[in-house]
Amino acid sequence: MLAKVMSAKLFFSYSHADEGLRDQLEVHHAALKHQGQINTWHDRRIAPGDDFENAISEELEGAKVILLLISSDYIASRYCYGIETERALERHTANEARVIPVVLRPCDWHDLPFGNLLALPTDGKPITLWANIDEAFLSVVQGIKKTLAELATARSEQRSETKLAIPDAPGLSETHSGPRSSNLRIAKAFTEQDRDDFLHEAFAYLVNFFENSLVELSERNPGIESRLRCLGENRFTAAIYRGGSKIAACTIYIGQDFGRGDIRFSHGEQGDSNSWNESLSVDHDEQVLFLKPMGLMAFGNHGDPKLSMQGCAEFLWDALIRPLQE
């Protein structure tokens, strides 16, 4: 009973385009749920036949912590941005709730009404750009734990003033549909086309990442020059020079084995596909696609086998530049 009284309602405001990321984020809140610190709500808990807008409004009014899951789709949503965000910020300004932007994907959000709020993960870095996505979710959870501790302290100090207005008191916000688990996610099925699209998007990301990184490397280090050459749509080379002498080079390309493509890395500028130093295949769990290295190059802080596109890029960039740092 005590855990229920102390529990804070956490409301997810999100675009359905980001449902997979929301599911993963909710999984990372499991410890807080087990400890009775939070109970979570999102619109997938609305029962058939319930009034959609009334249910959301009721839960939003009863939430103590409101997470705005920011992406371009969220900003483009009339309901998310125009209705939920507006009311959430009103409650935040009135000190009735704490609004926390959680940046899921890169987008232009800093000049929006919530742009002055401290965002999660750390430094507002979008979750999809973290090399290890679990670390991104952990950063969010740690930020929420800090907020919960602050709210608990304030509630303890002002108990006599807030006692009549506790938003998540039993029976106020859950009677319309009764208690229900928020663990309603279902494993997603990924097609061969999904895997192929992800592979080619990841390769295009690598080309852009290496090109920008080489330019920045030359600008920051006098005497260092670099070159990136695209050899068709599925292969490129990168080379780094000091005083005209080549000191590091690599080839990255899309390979094929048994009908499935992968991303391969070779030291040196090579035109053939007979050998490589590392291979990263497309794999998936129940929610997302990711890149999984074979493990031929074991170094750095890339022990997690589930790499995002940026995680893959950082992993292979480390392989290229490592000789210059030893």
C-alpha cells in the first residue's frame, strides 16, 4: 500500500512512428516499477470503446512526470505537439508536473517551447546516435531517478500543502478502465527488405560519417591530409597522409555471402573482395535492427554486439585511426 501511495505516474507523450523506441525505453524502467517508484501510462493502454481524447486528457492531468519523446514525427504530429505538449508545459509551469524532453532521433527542437528544458539522454544527444543504445536508455532512466528523488523530497517537505492534490492517488486516474499491465509490446517481424534497406542506409551513413571525419581530422591536425574515394555505390576507400606519406587507409564495402549482405572492413585500399579484417551483419532482436560485428577486431569500448549506424561508424573509424593514436 505504501508503494502505491508513493508511486509517481509517468506519462509517455510520443508519436506512433516511435513506438519501438518507446517500448525499449519502458523496458528500462522495469526496476523503478518493481520498486514501486513509478507506474507508467501511454495511449496503447486505452481500452476498446473508451473515449480516446478523454482518456489521454485524464491521464495527462494525473501524471507527475511527463516524458516528451522528441523526433521529427512527434513535432509534426498535431496532437502530440499541439495538444499534449501545450498542456504538459502548462502543468510544468504551474509546478504541477515535471516535463522532461527525451530526444529519440535528430531533429530541430531547440527553438521550440520545450527547448529550454534540460533534455535526456546526457547533453540531449539523440538516442539513435548512441553507439550503445542501452547506454542511452540508461542515461534517461538515471535522469528520471534524479527527478523522482527531487519530487519525493519536495513532497515530504510540503506534505501538508500537497496532500489534497496528489495527482496519482489511488482511484483517481485508473477507475475508467481498471488496472492493466503496460507491458503490451509484441515482438516485431522484420523482412528481408527491411534488412536490405537497413544495410544500405548504414553504408550511406558510413560514407557521410567518414567523409566528415576526414575533413575535421585534417583541419584539426596541421600536416595531415586525407582522401575519400567512392568506388561505385557499394564501396569506398579512405586514406590519411602525413607529409605526403600514407599512414593509414581502409576499404569499406558491402559484401555478399549466401544471399545476405554485410558491411566489410579491410585495412589498406583494396579493389577486390577476397579478404577483410572485420564483417558486420544485420541482425535484430524483438524490436530493432542493428549491426553485429564478427569480433575479428576486438578493441576499444565496443563490446556490445548490437551497434547502431553511428556505433558501427565509430567502431570502424577507430579501426582506421587507431595506428595514429598508438
